[in-house]
Amino acid sequence: MSEQLIEVVDQAGIVTLTINRPKALNALNSAVLTELDRLLGELQAREGLRAVLITGAGEKAFVAGADIAEMRDKTPEEARCFARQALATFKRLETLPVPTVALVNGFCLGGGCELALACDWAVASDNAIFGQPEVLLGVIPGFGGTQRLPRRVGPSMALDLCTTGRKVDAAEALRIGLVNRVMAQSELPAYVEELTKQLGGNGPAAVRAAKQAIHDGMDQDLESALALETSLFALCFAGDEQPEGMSAFVDKRKPNF
Ligand code: HXC
């Protein structure tokens, strides 16, 4: 790999961002966060974008946390700024109009776990290790972990993880719903291929509408959220994907979206 802090690969609109600080287990420092924010800003407006995947360079870590050496001497005000910088960047990631997936290929701790939680879903290699070990450092999660983790795994499990700081292996991460799938590390590239094929074959506007319905609906009461779904469902019938998709089914051929 070159010296870029984040490597970018675009395969038919499936963009993979690889955090590239393997010597520091891809720890998130200000420079990485700034670069991630810049890249996400570019992606927000990219035509033909189908999905964004995030992973870490090397075979040992996804992201082992925020950079502890950089954080050590921060004042409370500097810590607040650092957390806000990450929160804004993670919000950008979360609100991208396409599916976002964390490919967790090793240690996924602290800010790394919070980065994975800001993605729509996560898949893990079988050597992945998760945790929110901030209390071992005398702090708490500051990149959204106390809020996104309970929404993913429930408040009781989130309290367990955030107050003990214990580590969770891939099998447990799957069991508690922190990740959707576990595979051997060597199988991650094949998963990217599979996803590229699946998402590439689906109507891109429908995929975006599904994400919007779920994300925006989660912040609303059920009745309002169901009304949102109805609006987005009806809107699908105003585009050119629905006639093509349904005609293809009736004609017994593959749709061409
Ligand atoms: C800075 C880190 C780092 C981190 C690892 N490194 N994690 N540097 N910040 N979070 C560096 C090490 O200092 C070391 O550098 C190199 O990466 C390899 O790590 P080792 O510890 O030698 O590897 P190993 O013995 O295999 O242990 C792996 C590990 C351990 C278990 C993942 O590195 C570890 O516990 N890291 C910290 C995990 C953590 O506490 N994360 C949460 C951070 S707080 P050298 O130069 O010595 O080779 C956080 C808060 C977010 O994320 C919110 C903030 C607002």
C-alpha cells in the first residue's frame, strides 16, 4: 500500500475505504478523521454510488480505537473538539444515501467499534475482537458508542460492554447482533464481490429508498414511520425502476436497472 492515510477503491460504484495506519493498528487520529471526512463529503455527491465499505489495512486490525497517544495530553475542551470532529464525520457516514458496511478484519476497539456502529451493518472475520475498553483508560466512549451500541445490541449488553470494558470475540459479536455475518479473513474479498453483484443487480433508487425508510423511520413513532414507508413506496412507482423490475419478472428475464 502507498502512504495514503485512507486507500480508496471504486468497483462499479461499491467504494471501499481502507484506513491505512497498520503500524498503529489503524488508530484514528485527527489526520485520519479529517481525511475520512473529506472523502465522505466527496462520496455524498458521487453519482452512481452503490455502497461504501470500510475496513482496516493489514491482517491484525480494523481500527484499534482513537489514537491514545494523541489524546493523552488533551484538555477537556480539546477532548470535546476531538469527539465533535469524529461525531460529525460519523454522522456523514451514517447519512450517506447508500448502504454502508464495516468489514471488520481484526481488532475493533473503542473508536473503531464506534466507527463500525456508524455503518449500516458489519461483517467480521473470525479473528475479530470487539470492545469498548475506554473505562480501562479512565474515560467513556466519545465517538457515539454509548448511544449507537445500545441501539444495536440493547441497553443491558451495552452497559455490560461499556462498564466492564471486556472484549468480545466474533462468535459473541454475531450472537448479540453487533455483526451480521462472520467469515474467515480470507473470505472477505469474496464477500465484497458478492455484495457488488447483489447491490449491482438491484434498482439503485429502490436501495436508497429502503435505507431512507429504515433510517428516518427509526427516529419516528410507528404510525408516522409507516406513513413515510407508504410515501417512499409510492414514489418508487414514479421512477423507471419499478416498470422495468416488474416487467422483467413477468417476461421471465433479468431486470436491467
Ligand atoms: C494509538 C495504538 C492504539 C491506539 C494500538 N496502538 N492501539 N496507538 N492508539 N488506540 C499501537 C501500539 O501503541 C503499538 O505501537 C502498535 O499499535 C501495536 O500495538 P500493540 O499493543 O503492540 O499490539 P498487541 O500487543 O497485539 O495488542 C493489540 C491491542 C492493543 C490489544 C489492540 O494495542 C490495545 O489494547 N490497544 C488499545 C485499544 C484501546 O484501548 N482502544 C480504545 C482507545 S480509546 P508501537 O509504536 O508500540 O509499535 C477510544 C476512545 C474513543 O477509542 C472516543 C474518544 C473521544
